[in-house]
Amino acid sequence: MPQIVHEFVWPDRVVIGTVGLPGERTFYLQVRSGARIISIALEKQQSALLAEKIDEILDQLITFEGNPFSIPSTTPIELVDNDPLEQPVAEEFRTGSMSLGWDPSTVQVVIEAYPIVDEDEELLEPLEAANSLLVRIPVGTARAFAKRTREIVGAGRPMCSLCGYPIDADGHTCTVPGD
């Protein structure tokens, strides 16, 4: 099966967004360059971890003497993107594994995503996957991406203060540990 790499080197937009109501949301990583748009589905935890790791990379790079890459410590206000996902959302694939890296030659954060491999199919190494997504984003955009992602992840169902589990819109049966 030929490999299809959806590569975006300097995308116009890269965001995490959701479709659906809290408790039933599907998370998407959506990337646009011109008229070309790719949307891949992720789990909520994958989205949260991606934002966390991007911030960790950027925070580590700030510590280099003189901050040679001009890494912003906060989100540049002009890069804040609170717009919804572009419609229609057409899922290219559901994400299985991801990798995150840093390219000092272009001063960009590099995100790679690979689809879930069907258990019935022969196991493939990530580089042999039928589809993959490769996104390179500049540091300011990466900081804004991480901020938005944390906000999107946190905008779900409220958590119960007693048991720590999400409260559904149709009610909640609380099971306090030790009861």
C-alpha cells in the first residue's frame, strides 16, 4: 500500500477543535494551507498531552543562553485562534501514534501523526503507515496551538468535587472513594 504523507510546512492554520456535545465530543487536529484542509481525529488525552509536550519543548528552548530561537514565553496575542473548526470536518484518519520534535534549522515544532493500525492487518512500522500527517509550525504558532488546545480540553463536562469523575448533562451518580 503506498504511503500518503499529508505534509504542511508553513500552514495557515493548525488547531485542535471538537465536534459534538460535552461527553460525546470528537477531537480533531485540523490543518489548513490555502484551500487544502486535513482533519484527523484524536482522543481527548492525546490532545492534552500534545499541548503539554509542546509547551515543555518551548519552555526548555527558552532556557538556552540568550534564547537564540526567540521562543515566546506566552502566547502572542496576534496568533490567538478561537474560531471553530472549518466545516465540513472530513476525518482523514483516527490517530494511533504521534511524535513531536524540534527542527532548529527552521525553528519549527514538528508534529507527526499516524493512524490506528487495524489488528487484522499486518503490523506496520509507523513510517510504513498508509497515511500520515506531518506538520511543521513556527514557535509562536506552537505556543498559541498549545494554549487553545488546553482550553478546548478543559471546556468539557465539569468534574465532580467529591469523586473526581465528569458530571453528565443527564445527571451523575457519585461514588465517593471509601463509601
